[in-house]
Amino acid sequence: MDDNKRFWSKTAKLYERFTRGKKSSARAYQELEQVTAAQLNHTMHVLELAAGPAMLSKAIASACATLEVTDFSPEMLAQAEKKGLPTNVTFAIADATKLQYQAGKFDAVVIANALHIMPEPVRAIKEIKRVVKADGIIIAPTFTRDHIKSHLIERLMEAIGFKTFSRWTHKTYLNFLRKQGLIVVKQKVITGHNFPISFVVCKKKNNRIR
């Protein structure tokens, strides 16, 4: 399976500067941090998948009881471990499509800006549904493509080895999540980055929405 792991490992030290370097991008990420943390509370045990260099992890950790920060790239996780995150954070190498955690272990799972770059996002959603509690939440923002500028920037990124496996718009991303048996309970589009960020909070379909 071509998961582009070599590219992510090579760019681990530069990824945050590249992704969040512009003022407008930094503001978009600050908003993403705020709306993500607002979904959590201090009783929750949270799993963060595809965390990369832990760009959201501090905000998540400040809002929950415990946080497991994971990525499939050891180099990305090494960058995350350098962040000096709070003591309620632990780290682990994990592939979102083949998780080793027991069923129903977490109150919330966060997977930010990652599903679109996974060759098998359906498998990732299946595993996320398995490890989140019956009444848990799934926070799954991701970059979408709702204007021509996004497509032009993506072509430049692909020239240096970046790969996108799912080119969703906000609407088609919501449709994808619903097809995986999820109910979208909150959504918004965060702008300011090169790509819009579709912020989405879901519950499993067989849950009662409170």
C-alpha cells in the first residue's frame, strides 16, 4: 500500500512551519484549536490519530483528562514529543487503519487534517468507530477543496511529493462521513488557510444524540 510514509518522515521537521507559517494559516489553526477543545471536557479520555508534530495536541490536552497522541511516522511523533506537552499526554506509534486499542476505550477520537491523505479512509473510520465509546464523539476536521485556488496549490504540493487520495468538497466530505454510518452533529468551514478546513463532529449512527 502506497501510504506516502517516506514523504511524511522526510518532511517531519518542516511540516508545521510549512502548514502554519502564514499569519492567515496560523489564525485558521488557532480557530481549529479553539473549536476542537470546546467539544471536550476534563472527564474525557481522548485519542488523537495522525497527530503529526502535535499542532493541536496542547489545546486538546488542556481540555481533557488524558490524551494519547499518535502518528504512523516515528519522525513525526519525535517532533510531537519535543513540544513539552502536559503530563496527561502519552505517545504511541499507531496506524489509524489498524489500531491496537480495545473496543470502546476512548470518549473521543480526534483525527485532524488527515483523512484526505489516507489511501483507505474507510478503514480508518471503521477503526475509529470501534475504539470510541458508544456515546463518544469523533472530531474529524480535514482540508477540503471548494475553490480553484486550492487545486492550483495542490498541484504545486504534488510536485514535491505530497499526495492527496480524497479530494472532497465540504459537501462531499459530509456525505462520505454519513455513508460510513456517522451522524454529523456539528460542522463549519474554517477559512484563512490555503485550503478550507471542514470542521466536523460526529457520533455513531446507533447512538442517541443528546
